[in-house]
Amino acid sequence: MFMPAVFTLLGGALYFLIFPGSFDSGMGALKQVLGSSADTTNLTDLMISEVILAVTLAPFFNAVFAIGEETGWRGYLTPELSRRFGYRNGIIISGIIWGVWHAPLIILGGYNYGIGYWGSPWTGVLAMCVFTTAAGICLSWLYEKSNSIIVPAIAHGALNAVAALPIYFMKSYPTHYILGPMLPGLISVIPMALAAVLLLRRHKQGEEINVESDY
């Protein structure tokens, strides 16, 4: 449940480390959304409440809606593709399909990336495929370890709850955010993508050990 929050924090921190001029501790973007009358103290209290809610109740509430997706992606599609194409190829193909599934929302509504960025909207679709592949690997790992679709559904719910929070720490709400600081951004996703690569490597090493032990 806390894994998405950790990746969101790391991804946002990486983005603001690269673009320090975009960071605003006064949460200018959130103030812009709420109106200029909001003061810093109220914004801080609101953000603290949002974070607490995002890592406690929201994952379970969102899981009610995410469990259908997880049953399809992790419960059926990923195992089926893995049987046909091997674990690594199957899980990557599944992640790409999951990303393309979001393409209409990205193309028609600027979902997750806004509008006006370079190569819009197709680079947004590509970025989404990177994000969903990395997220899919992590969620599949949770499914394998727990042997229950409920666990990745809760993590999926947590992901939906926290992924957008870093954007409120920008000076103003941007028209596009293809690089970040939201988790699906091409920079912000890097920590989660690295974790996904490590999980794939560990799985491959585990397979090699199992093969060697058979002889």
C-alpha cells in the first residue's frame, strides 16, 4: 500500500531536483486550483490531510474500482501472455497493452499529460506505456507474492490516490506535464522503472537457479 507513495515521492523529488525552478513550497499550483484566497497554512493542512487519506482509506476505496482492472490485467492477461511468450516478454507486452488501453483518454482528453507538449499526444501514449509497464511489473510481483488479486488492487488504488499529488508543489498549474512531477511523467517514473527492472532481473535469476537445481 505504501509502495506507490514511495515511488511518487521519489519521482517528484527527482523531477524537482532536475527542475528546481518549478518547485514551490507554498504550493502555487494548488492555490491556483483552489483560488487566490487560500492561504499557505490552510494549503499545508489540506495537503497533509490529502496525503494521510491517500495512504490510509483511499487505497481501499479505490480498490473497489481497481479490482476489475486487476482481475483482467494481472489475473488473466499477464499470466496468459507469459505462458505464450515467456514471463519477461509476457509482462512487458501486458504493460504496453495496458498503456495503449488509455490512449483514447490521452488523445482526446489530455489524460495524465495535459496538452501542447512535444509530439502530443503520441509521446503521451508512449510515456503511458512506459508507466504502465513499470507499474504492471510491480503489481504483478505483488500478485505473485500474495497469490491474491486484492493486494495489487489495493496497490492500484493507492497509485491512483497519490500519483498526482506532486503537481501541486509547482509554482503554477502547467498546461502539460509530460516529464513530471506526477508519477506517470517520463522523469518521475524513473525510480519505479528501475525497481521494475530489478524485479525482472531477480525473477530471471530465480528461474536460472531453479533450472540449475533440476540437474
